[in-house]
Amino acid sequence: IELDVATARGPETLRAPILIGADGSNGQTRRLLRQHHRGEALSPSAQDSAQDAAQEDGFALEATVPYTDLPATLPNGASPQDLVFDFAPLPGGYGWLFPKADHLNIGVGTFAPASPTNASQLPPSAQDPGAPRRASETRDSRDASIKQVTRQLLLTYAHQKLGVTTLSHITGQQLGMGGHTYLPRGRVLLVGDAAGLVDPLTGEGLHSAIVSGQAAAAAILSCDLNESTHIAAAYARHLAPLQKTLSFSHRAARAFYAQPERGFKAMRLPFMRSLILKTYADGLPHTTLLTALAKLTT
């Protein structure tokens, strides 16, 4: 692998047997690899499908609110120590309040997988003549959801939940998703957001970033660095359990956000609420959640 970079000393070429792309969903590694793959001999419909999977991203805005900036009494009698997941502010995502040591983290984000119109009735083949149209519909749906995540929405949500009228330190971030279909190739191994490994059900990405980094390291240590095909295949094997979990989350997110009232009913059950939050925090295997859901329906 060779990379031409600009430094304070001038242009420089960096060389390495393997490149791990851990620079996020907006990183140069992901972008360059996407351009490289688009240059391969793919049919237009298959190419759109491959590109669309890699670009299935979400977006979130967040801010910090020091406890000292909060009014004496919060709206609706809420407590500053409440941990809140709120699915009301926008479709395909949620608002949140996370209490920290000296401040609250507040945010809104959308990340549910977008579906083209009547997608459930369409054949799965990427070679189908309607594939480009459906890919366009999916992108349009996703773009429409992302456009709803605005500073005004965050300000309105903060006023509703915390009674504050201004926010500082507002930051935005693109969330890389669609990574359950990511197929490692060559000598560039994408990890975390760069590989699209954010969980589409929860929007959480730290667990996947750590696990995929460990998988990339294990693959490199187990292979001859001169055999790029073997390294990519080894990484795919180590990454497979995480991708299986994300594939389940992908399907679960589409079902949940399409009819969130059903998800609310499950969340009201103390056992399910505890399990779902545990899955969010610790990245429990999807089989654990599936087993619990099966028990509830028997």
C-alpha cells in the first residue's frame, strides 16, 4: 500500500503492507476505497447496490449542558439524572439525555435503514431492471430523514426536556452504517464507522469499533503479510460474528422504526427493557435477544 500525503516538509509517500481504515464515516480511507471499488467492472445496477450498502449512513447532533445551566425545576418534573431514550422527536431515530459527571449530553439522531417504496414486495436480485430506481428511492428516503436532524430540532428538544433556550458546543456526526454487507478486499481493512459498523437499531458504534479493530489485528497476526487475499479472508472470518449481529439489528431496526408502538410495548416489560439496554451498552450477541423474544411469544 502506498499513500501520497502532504506534510509540513512537503509531499511524502508512506508505505505499509496493510492499511487499517479507522478514520470514520467521513474519512479519506473509506472514500478512496469506495472510488476504487466503483472503478471495477460491475454492472450499473450491481454497482449502485454495492455503493448504496456502503453509503447507508445516519446523522446525529448533540450538545453538552452543564448542570449549573439548568433551571431549578425541569419541565414535567424530570430529574437531571434521568437516562432518556425518546422516540418521539423524529422518525427513524430518537432523542436522548445522558447524564454525565458535571453535565448532560443531549442529542437527536436518525439512523434506521431506509426502505424504498413497497420494498417488501420487490424481488431481491440486484440485476432487476428496477434496482437503480429503488436505490434512488432509498437514498431519497434516507436523505429526507437526515434533513430533519437540524440545530432547530435540537434546540426545540432541549427546551422541551430541559427548559433551556440556548446550547453551546453543538457537534454533528455522520454515522457509518450498512456494514453488515461489508466485504473486505485487498490490503485495506476498514473498521468501525469507516466500515459502516454502527448499529442501525441503537446508533451505537463504540462496541463495533473495538470489536472490528480486534478482528483486523487478529487477521493480520494470523496471516502472511504478502498474501493480501488471505488477510482479507481472515478479516472477514473474524468480523463475521459482529456482522451477524448487525444484520439482525438491520432487520430489527426496520421493523421497530416502521411501527415503534410495538417496540414500546416490549420496552415496558422490565425484563425486555433491561435486556435491550444491556445489548445497547455491552453489545450482547443477537442470539441472546432473539431467545428472549422467542420466550415472550411462546
